[in-house]
Amino acid sequence: MEHLPRFVNDLALILITTGIVTIICKYLKQPVVLGYIVAGLLISPHTTFFPSIADLESIHIWSEIGIIFFLFALGLEFSFKKLMDVGGTASIATLFNMTCMVTVGYTIGKLLGWSHMDSLFLGGMLSMSSTTIIIKTFNDMSLQKTRFAGIAFGMLIVEDLAAILMLVLLSTVAVSKHFEGTQLVYEIFKLTFFIVIWFVGGIYLIPTFLKKLKKHLNDETLLIISVGLCLGMVLFATYVGFSAALGAFIMGSILSETLEGKHIEHMMLPLKNLFGAIFFVSVGMMIEVKVIAEYGVYIALFTCVILIGRPLFSTIGILLSGQGLKVAVKAACSLALVGEFSFIIATLGTSLGVISKALYPIIVAVAVITTFISPYMLKISGPLADWIIKRIPPKWEKLIEGYASSAYNTVTEEKTWNILLKKVFTFVIVYLVISIAVIQLFKLFINPFIIESIPGVFGKILATALTLTCMAPLLRAIIMKKNRSDEFRKLWDKQPSNRVALVILILFRIALCFSVVIFELHILFPSSSITAIIIAIAYLAAIVFIKGVKIQSRRIEKRFIDNFNSKEKNAAISSAVAKGLLSKNIHIEELEVSPGSPSVGKTLAELNYRQSTGVNIITIIRGNKKINIPDGKAYLYPHDRIIICGSDDEIMRFVESVENRNNGETAMSEAVQHHISLSQYPVGEGSVMINKSIARLSVREQTECLVIGIDRGNESITNFSASFVFHENDVVWIAGEVDKLASFEANINKLF
């Protein structure tokens, strides 16, 4: 217990100093992240004019806990559904940006006369941004609901996943002095395998577990269970060779899909803020003023590389993914800093003894400087994008809007083959990974116990039979799922040539299942291949035709889908519609009205949000009640959940008017689901909408949908009144419940 007083003194010094400095930052209207780093610099052991920390090692431990809670909270805010929404953009942009930055860093290192390993590790460190700092900056500047922030979030997560592979690659190169391609492929497969298992298994089990225990859960118990699940996933992730941060993020993403996800997020806020502050303070403690003076030229050079290179390459990468220029520039400028994974890479190189000792303090100094500058990069990103847009030739107009939004496609015009293949590929990969996981689970934990209890061939038969029984619903889904879907039938009936391709697709899926079964039967028949083949064929035929396997397969899938969709979300917008929204920067968000909001107790007509902010309110969810397309007489009450639609700037103005935070206690009741989506309706020849106004058609009252924009030729109209008159060939953007959108055309045609 002798160390306790020293640790308490250190913690008191950290919190008091941090509190004073952050108050000053708030007064000067600066991000609090900067205050944390300044506080760390002031109380660092390297600073003598201020009381210093005595037990630096304990602070590092607390900072690691801070990273875990910060990534856990990020997962709660940024769910898998949001990640999938920007996944394509994030993957393309991150791959391009990281490749360019590693190349630039390595080239600069060699030009400076550094060693091969110093240059390689430098490139790796310059390619990493800071998830924690950027998220904190977004929150401080109220930018977390913007579209460009969503893209930046996605890029950061993909970057963190890529960082794990980079650590493996750099370790291999450092030890063996050459590139091991097979090792990298193995790590990619391993990472994909475990992410699928964690996500699918977590969504299948955890929401059901919380739902069963809901009547026994209060705030205290729910918080303990949530933190326990987070740390449990952290332990498992580190056990299989991944980072603690990845495990925390995965568990946060799983819990975000539960009905209690928002509640858990609110309860985690104090923990995230406390430990996150300690982490940023610890970063400031690593600054050595004398090192900055000694290596000032290198620090200035690498800072310029980060501030110029990362925004440039990120912008190009985001543009290549199909996004518009303004969104690309804003997202790219938010990534112009060095992050905590760079510290981990530097620590790896130092521990292996393959890089010079000066590289670590240099990269820390660059990280601190770029962290100071990053909020200002965000502030100038808008004007910078406008400046670039004004100087782009008219023939490059698609670059401004984004090529993904340049082509108009309705949902019904999507290629049926693409839809079918995408669905088949997704579920085949998921079910195949789970099947392999079942085999490994039995092989490591269950089969040894069975074979030890029942020696000889009978033990092996029982172990194999149990494994195949557990896999039966999964393998049946691989073979049979989507064979009777609408897409499959359309392609089958359309032309005979499609039938050959569809049969080949089914045979390919059967072959995959056959390989899995043969792999499992190898335990019983290591040399008798004919017997194994006969058993495998009989087994596959049985699982296809036995009704019980079919029922169990559908039951498993239904539970997963129900759990995945249990939390109301800004419903999935079809890919074509989502692409069409890029030029308008329109997206759906959900906000919660806090008890202290100035909007409480007022009607929508009094608040006049449509005119003052440009945002459309699509739905108000109040307890178990749902008000679709509310009129001006609807009131706002505490804890109302508002589903809104608008551009980044409009949503930011709306957030300033309505707080989206509830620090009080929330009842653990079933949440009403909403399935708000966006779609488009072409006003074709003979449409009843031609030459009629929105008011005359009574769109809101008759269809329970809301018109949010109109495309007329090359013009996009988002600011209009109820007297707006539709013309032939207009494309109308509408928002509403998915089922209402589906019946929009039928309801409109009934009016006249």
C-alpha cells in the first residue's frame, strides 16, 4: 500500500491541472483536447518549473484503459450499419491514402540518409491518424452528425484494422529482414475470420441475453454487464493476437445494435471522458522540449508532410470512391494528424532494436503539433473546398458532385444479377466462417473430452456426429438460401442462358459444403476417401430434405435478423438512392430531446425548424407512440426521439437548437422501431402529379411521406414551398416509413 499515496497525489495533480487548463481552453474557445495535452506537458517529468508526476508507469496504465473505453464508446456511437454505409468509400480512400503516405515516408527517410528500417517504420507512423483525438475534436465542434464526419469515422476504423496488419508486417520484416507474403495473407484471413465470428456471434447472443434479463436490469447492473462484456472482448482479442482497442470497438458496435445501446452510451460517457482525458494527458507527458529543439528540422519537415500529404492523398482517395469534392476535402482535412497507433509502431521498432532512439520522440512531437493544428484544419476545410470548387473548369463538374451521384438509377433499375450475387456472396462467407468456427470449437474443446471419455472409434464417431449435427443448419443455408428468391426466379424465367449460370452457382455452393464435410470426416477416415465421399453426399442430401434442419436454419437466421434490427436505425437506404443523395449531401439522423432543451413544450409551428434550419422532421417517437410526418401542431417533449433529414450544415444548425444529450435515467422499455428511408419517384408521362402543387396533392396527409427535394433537369431544388408545382420528368425525393414509400405511387394515383 506504500505506492497508493504517490498514485493518489499523481492523479490529483493530473485532474486539478487538467481542469484548470481546460477551463482556460474553453474560455479561449479552443478544443479541450489541446488543454489535455498542455496539462500533460506542464506536469511532465521533463518539465521542472511545475510539480511533476512521480509514478509515470501507473499513468500509462490508466491511459491504456482510457483508450479501451474511448474505442468502446466509439463502437456504441458508430455501429456496423453505419460502417457498412460508408464501408466502400472508407476502404478505397484509406487504402490509397495509407499506400501513398507509407511510400512518401519511406522515400523521405532514404533521402535523409536514414537506414532501411528507420525509413520503413517512419512511413508506417506517418500513415496513421488518431481515432481518439479526431472523435474528440468532432464532438467538441458538434460535427459528429455530418456526412463527412461519417466518412472520416469509417476511414479511421479501416485504418485501425489496417494498422494491425501493418504491425504484423513490420514485425516480420524487422525480424526476418524480408517480406513474408504468406504471413500477411494469413493475418488478413485471421482478422476477417474473427471479426465475422465476433459480430455474428455477438449479435445472435447478446441482444437475446439482455432481453431475457431486462426486468432484472437497472442502470447499475447494466453498466457492470456492459463494462464486463467490453473487457471480456478485450481479453479475447489480445489472446488471439489482436489489439485491445479492436476488441473494445467490436463489443461497442455489437451493443449499439441492442435496444439498450443508447442507454449504455449515456452511462459510459463519464467513464469515457475521465479515462480519455488521462490518455491525452499522458501523450502530453511524452513531450521533451530539448528533443524538439535538437530535432526541430525533422519535426518541422514531418509536420509539413502530414499537414499537406494526408489531406491531399485522402481527398484523392475519397474522390476515387465516388464522393463529392466538398465532402472529400472536409473529411480529408480532419485526418491531418498523427495518432496513437504511430506510438505503438514506434514502440515496436524500439523494442526490436531496429530503429534509432530519436525516432520515437520525433514522432511524438509531430503528433502533438498536428493535434494542435487539426481543429484549425477542420475550420478552414469548408472555405478551402469552396476556393477549389470556384477554380475547377466546368467540364470537371462530375468531380464536384462525385461520379457516384452523376448517374440516375431507381431501385427497380438495379441489375438483378448484382443484387443476387451480392446477397449470395455475403451469406456464404458468413455461414462458411461460422461452420469453420464450429469445427475448431469442437476440435479444441469438445472432441478431446469425448474421445477421452469414449476411447476408440466410437468416441470419434460421436464427436464427428455432434459436429456435423451442429453444422447442419449452417450448411443447408449455404446450399439452399436465395434459390427461391425473387431475383433468382426473374433470372431463371428471363432467358435460358441464365439457368446455366444459376445451376453453376448452386453447384459451387454445394462443392463448398462438400469440402467442409470432407474436412471434418478426415478425422474418422484419414485414408478411406471413398467411404468419406459417400457419407458426405448422403449427409448433404439429408440436410436439404429433412424438414427439422430447414426449420432450425430459418430460426437461427430469424433470431439474428431480429436482433440486428431490434434497435431502430436510420433505415438502410438502397445503394442507388444513397449514391443519388451525394450531390445534395442529404442524410437521415436521429436526435433525442433532453429535458433541458429550449424546444420542450413547443409546437413545430412555433419552432419553425424547416424555415430556420432547413431540416425536415420525418418522425417523432415518444415512448411506444410513433408520429409519422408530424404537422405544425405536434409538440416536442423530453426524451422524444426525432428522425430528421437534411444536409450537413442544416443538421448542425438543428443540433444547436435541440440538445441531443440526456444525462438522466431512462426507462428500460421496448423501443418503438422506425424504418425511415429515402427514395425517389420519377414523374413520368401521364402522372397525376403533373402541373399540381404539393399542397393540392396533400402529399403529407394522403401518403404519410414528405417531399424533401426535386431534381429538374440539371437543377436540384431543396428550398421550396407547399405551392411548388411538379412538371413532367421531375424526379421527386421523398422520405418516410419503408412501407409508406412502397405504396407512395398507389396512394398518389388514388387522389385524382
